[in-house]
Amino acid sequence: MLCMNYQSNSGEGVLVAKTYLLTALIMSMVISGCQVIHANQGKVNTNSAVITGADAHTPEHVTGLTEQKQVIASDFIVASANPLATQAGYDILKQGGSAADAMVAVQTTLSLVEPQSSGLGGGAFVLYWDNTAKTLTTFDGRETAPMRATPELFLDKDG
């Protein structure tokens, strides 16, 4: 999520991106985008059916319910809204990455496979358990506009 400050400049609203956050976000996308994901190793159901006809124009196709066996793990579990994103997180953890690394890989993949639902400008909730410190960190990143923002602030001359 892009974090921005609202500033007033002679009565006109100006949104200024925090450069370090934007740079980190872009770099994480570039790094995650360069990875090869071997989704055909049988680890997850990728549901790679091609959608045609009227259903091809819907934002998200209905995948239905896929029965899965209960999973019990001793090291880690990755869960997401898309099997390719789950595979990306799994691969990162399997290669020794941290939970935060896997989270970036999962979210970057979600931004690619379901851009209408995830990515820049969208909301996020994050729960991160630090097992060493025995602490839970939460992040509520639901989208909100600055208090003084008006709808006109987000429009250009063409609307």
C-alpha cells in the first residue's frame, strides 16, 4: 500500500509519496517478479482452466469449491486467495526466506493474478508472529483518505 501525506499548499491539496516506501515496494515487486514459480510440482491446485465466452469478461471467474485434505504442518503453512500466490510464498519459505519475505511474494503475486482485488490502492490486513520475541504485530491498512480530502482532489481536468 502506498503511504501518502496530505499537505495544503495555498489552499490546494498536494499528495506527496514517501519516496523510501515507494522504492521498497517497487524493488520487492521487481525481485519477486524475477522468481520462477514451479506451480506444476503438485503442491497446490492451480486451477488453470481457460475462461471463454461471457464469463471471460467478469472480474473474477468462479472457481467453485475444491475439496482438499486437512493439512497439518510442523514448520510453516502458507494460505492465500490464489494457489499461485500460495506457491510463491511456499517457495520463499522452503528456500529459507522469512515470513515477511513470503508475505511480499504472496502479495506481489496476488497483485499480478487478481489486480482488480489486490495491489496498489487496495487495503490490507497483516498479522505477523515473531516467534523469537513471542509478539504479534498487526497492521490495519484499510484505505482511508486524508480528513481534508474532497472527491475533486483525486480528479484531473478530464474527470
